[in-house]
Amino acid sequence: MNYDSRHDEEEIDLLYVLATILRKWRWLVAWVVAGALLLGGYRLIKPAEPKVDEEAVTALQTAIDANKAALTANETELQNNVTNTEANHGKIAANEEALVTYRESQATLQGNLDALIQGLERAESVLANPVATVSQTSSVIVQLPTLTNDINEANNAVLGAANQVKAAEGEITTWQTEIANMAARTEQLTAANEQLRAQLESQEAEIAELKKGEGGNQVFLYIVLGALLGAVLHCVAVLIWSMLNRNLRTAEELHSRYDLPILGEFLSESGKQHTTKYDKFLDKLTGDKQTVPEDEGVYELIAAGICAGTETPANLAVTGTVKEEELQEVATRLKEKLPDGYEVSGKSDPAYNAEFLSDIREYKVVLVEKKGVSGKPEIDKLAELLIRNNVTVLGAVVR
């Protein structure tokens, strides 16, 4: 048995740590769920202050104000167009009424003019009639200037009435043109207002999105971060536990640490051999091989190993840092499996005093340790004592 004191410096087996993490997958899931719930819940309760792009918000607000001013101006112009259109319709209605009067007056005046012209024609026919009497001719001559003057006045009156009709018709045409122009302008303003309202809606939505900040509350992101943080904390906890854990972890560790052959290895404390592919993979990863399904088979292997390394008769001592009843159990079971000539006894003394050492020198020793229970410092102390006192150690049994 060789023991190198350099093993006092603990080495971390990363494969063992990884296998431990994977074997404790339920704890890993618990940490992940807890982290996701805690961090996600915190973000729901206390959302982060949004990071707002103030320059973009200011530019959008300026554009919104300009669009609102343009919309207000357009609405005012639209209202004025409605008022002016109604006023023009009123003017057209009034002119159409006046136009009726003007046309009636024009017709009356034209009738008067026609009558005067007919009277003039009759007077001229009297003057041209050679058989007209002197009295008739004299009467016509006297009336002729007056008749001519009346015709001129009547003609002027007809022309005046015609001008009134023409003027009224011109004003009606002008107002109708204004109404048509205002209708076209109204259509343009209405289309422009619709476009402005669409722009305002888009800009207000954009500014609202900007004021939310980057990603809003980012609840989903924090859930993912919480899950990752939980996984990391679980891995760190396992790593710290592995660093602080100074107990024997695997049979291979006992073999490599003390250069001892492993005479036999029992199943895990659960009493069940790992049979699933997942567990077998982890066992292979850590070198923790469990190939013997029953205790009887283990003891037969131990006995065969002892017989191969010793000659009968031989005195065997079963010792280690585990409880005395476990040492006695192994000693009793080995005695049943070993042939006659072997004397087997359990030796335990936590103090490793002089009496124990003088007694143990007379035996060939089988070291018994237990995974997860036997402390490496205690095993180191026992190994140094056995080496210092030249005690022959046949091998180790791992429980």
C-alpha cells in the first residue's frame, strides 16, 4: 500500500461534478423553475424604468404639433367654405327672384316699346297717305316728336332692363363658379384631413411605443434569465459541495489515492443497481462501476481476491473508518466464504492507540470504507499508521 501525501491537496473531478449535477436533475429543474418564477415575478411587480429616445420623441411631437395645426387650419377653411357656400346659395336664390322680376319688367317695357313703334308706324302711314286730311296730318305732326321721344325712352328702358338681367345672370354664374370651386377645395381639404389624421394616429402610436422603452417590461427575458440564473446557482452549489465534500466518493478514488486493489464493491445505498441507460452513462462517466447484483457475489469475489494474494493459514483483520458493526459484518461474512485456515476478525479503534497498532501488525489487513460516509482525512490518518508500522494491506472493500 503506497500513500502519497500530495493527495492532501484536494482535486476537483469535473466529470464527477458534472455527473452529480445531471444525477440531481430534479434539483436542477427546481432551481430553474424557482429562478424563472422569482425573477419573472419581480419584473411583473416592479417593471424597469424604460429607456426613452428623447430626441426621437421630441421630433415626433414636433411633427404631431405641425399636423394638428394644419388639421385645425383645414377645418377652419372647411367651415368657412360651408358658410360661404350657404351665403352664395342665398345670393343665387335672391338673384334668381330678382331675375324673374327683371325679365317681367323687360317684357313689359318691350311691349310698351313695341306699342310705341306701332304708333309711330301708323303716324308715318298717315303722313304718307295722300288722301289724308289736313287736320289728320297736322295732328300726327304735332304728336310725332312726343312719340319719337317716348320710343327713345322706352328703348332705353328696355336696354336697362336687359342690362339688369345680364348682370343678374353674370352674378349667378360667378357665385355658381365660386360654389363649384369651394366644393372642389372642400374635397381636397377632406382628403388632406384624412391623410393628416392617419399620420397623427401613426405618429401617436409610434411615440407611445417609444415611451415604453426598449422591450417594455421584458418579462419573458427576465423569466429566461431567471431560469439560467437558477441553473447556474445549482451548478455552483454542486461545485461548492464537491469542494467541501471530503468524503470518499468512488471506489476508483480509493484505488488511485492509496494504490489499493479493490477486492469488492457493493451496490449503492439505495440497494438498487443502476439499469437505465442514463444512469449507466453517468456511472461510466465517473468510473463508478456496479456490476455485482447481490451481496453474496461480492463476498465471493472478495474471498477469491484474498485467496489469490495470501497463503493459508493466514490471520486477516478487517478494519477501516466505518462503524464497528459494519466491520464485524464484513468479517463474519468473509469467514463464511474463506476456506479453513483463515482466521478473520474485525479491528476497530477510533484512537488508533498503541494496543491497536501492536495487535494489527500480526494480521494482513482488509480495509473497509463506505462511499459518502468515510472521510478522506480519517482514511489518510489510518493509511499513514498502517504504512508507518509496515502492516500488509491486501486491498479494499467499498460499501
